[in-house]
Amino acid sequence: MRSGKVKLDELENAITNETILISIMTANNEVGTIEPIKQIASIAKKHGIYFHTDSVQGIGNIKINVHDIGIDALSLSAHKFYGPKGVGALYIKSEVDFERILDGGHQEKNKRAGTENVAEIVGLGKAIEIANRNIDEYNKKLIDLREYYITEVEKRISNVKLNGARYDRLSGNANFSFKGVEGENLLLKLDACGICASAGSACNSGEPEPSHVLIAIGTPKEYINSALRVTFGEENTKEDVDFLIDNLARIVEEVRKV
């Protein structure tokens, strides 16, 4: 779909007798669209196959109960909810068996050999405890900032396109394309103002090709190379958003004149 959501009918039609797993992101890391993972889990269960969700973007931002949704496996990363970098976790339902990842010792229930990084594991646990405790308040704050930003950008800058779902998206995510503006040029000028943003996902940094996500959702050619992903967090304020909007509007106007 143009919003970035998985088409459930196409997903189900793609299942064959050899399909053993469906793996779908909980939310897209570029455009922020939240996927219908409960419905996808139902499709997987209907066909007797496993369902895994990459919830790196979701955990800490979305309330997820693996039992209620029907998730067989889920992956997450601590830095996405203000935990230590370099540590993550993989939830696997007890009924699901899988081959060892690394041979050697018998750590992690004999599935992954190697001494555990206890300090970072504890940090991950504490970070998610705090995130879940404050998740409603956190999301309300970020949605308010996001909606203010989207409204002001659409009001003050012409020829812009919001990428992804309008409302069914991560609370702190806003991805815009600006006609007639090169994304990398925009990033450099924002960086000079002390504003950190991105043109896509960190996974594809350095790639010269247009975003495969924007291509997949049918983004018009004149907008494909001008995407700017902004994500708001715990420490951001309305004053920060005003500073961003003022500089963004000025820079887009300057670049378009050139």
C-alpha cells in the first residue's frame, strides 16, 4: 500500500507448501508505518507456520503482548528505548525449536555460545522497565510534537509529501519529501545548524540508490530523492521543533532558488 502497510491478501497468497516462517517488521524504520502484526500472526497460525516480527522500532514505542498477538519470535534492540548500544534480545516461544547460532559453550539455553555481556543485559532490562512504565505519557508527548511539526511543514512549505501512514505510525516519526530538493544537500545544511536528521535508515547509510521503501510505496519520481526522516525523542521540546521548522523552511526556499 502507499501508506507502507503490508497487503494481507498478497501476503497470504504468497504462502506455499514450503513456507515455514513469516517475518515482518512491527513498524517501518524509514516511514514509521505500523504494520498489522496481529492480523499477520493470525494468517501464520491459520497456515500452521511461524511468525517472527522485527520489533526494533516497536518495543518502547508500542505496547506489545506476544501472547495476545500470537507472536512466535520477536527481536529488539536496547538503544531504541534509551538502553545501552550494542545489546539486543530475541524472544522465542517455548514451543519453537531452532538450530544453534554459534557452536561452543552452552550459554543462552545452549543456542548461542559465548560469555554474556551481563552489564548491558541488565541495562536493557532496566531501560525497557522504565520505557513501559512511562509509555503512554511518552507517546502523547511525541505525538503532540509530531503533529505540530507535520502541520507546520505542510502550512509553511509548498510541494511537500508526507511518506507513510498519516496517523498509524510511530509516535515520533515524520518522513517528508520536498520537491526540487536533494535530500543529502538538505541534510548537510541542517547539520550546519546543529540539527540531526536522516535521509533514510541507518542500515542503508552510504547507499547511492534511492530508498527501496519509498520506491515500494510508489513515491513519485520527483520526490524519491528528497526524503527527510525526523524522529523526536524524550528530550525534545516544542522550541526544538520550532527551531527545526524555521531552518527547514528557510533552507528549502534557498535550495529551490538555486
